Amino acid sequence: MRIDCPYCGSRDLREFSFLGDAETAGSGLADATPEAAVADPAREATRVYFRLNPAGRHVGLWYHEGGCRSWLRVERDTRTHEVFSVAFAGERAR
């Protein structure tokens, strides 16, 4: 699978790390902190261990670890790995 980074261009999947669902409350970057885990351990356990695994079109957060180190929102089909759109995490996909 290739992801079209808005900054670096088309790159191999191995340059990226997947965080999780970009649309679900509680899956964002702000909630993945040690303070959040201490504040509500049950919510943190749910966030880490009970994720949905959708088949089909899905928007996820990806970190371009092997490139520009940007957080990206990637809309793709989890069955075919077709990528529909990619945008920086703070923006909506084009």
C-alpha cells in the first residue's frame, strides 16, 4: 500500500505508523497521554483494547514516522487498501 503524503509525495506503507480511528471520540492524540490514563483507567483500557475493526471505507490517523513526521488523516478501504484521500490531521481531506 502507498500513502500520498501531502508534503513528501507517494510513500510506502512501511514509513507510517497507524494510531487508530480518526472519527471516534477518544481516539485522538490528546487522549493518548499518561494523564488521561490516570484520570480514567477504564476509558483508557477501552481505547487501547476494544477498538472497532471496520471492513470497508475508514478514516484513520497515521504518523509519517519515516518521513516528515506529520500526522495524517487517511481515508481508505480496509478490504482493498485503496486510498481515497490524505490530509494533514488538522485539515479535512481534499
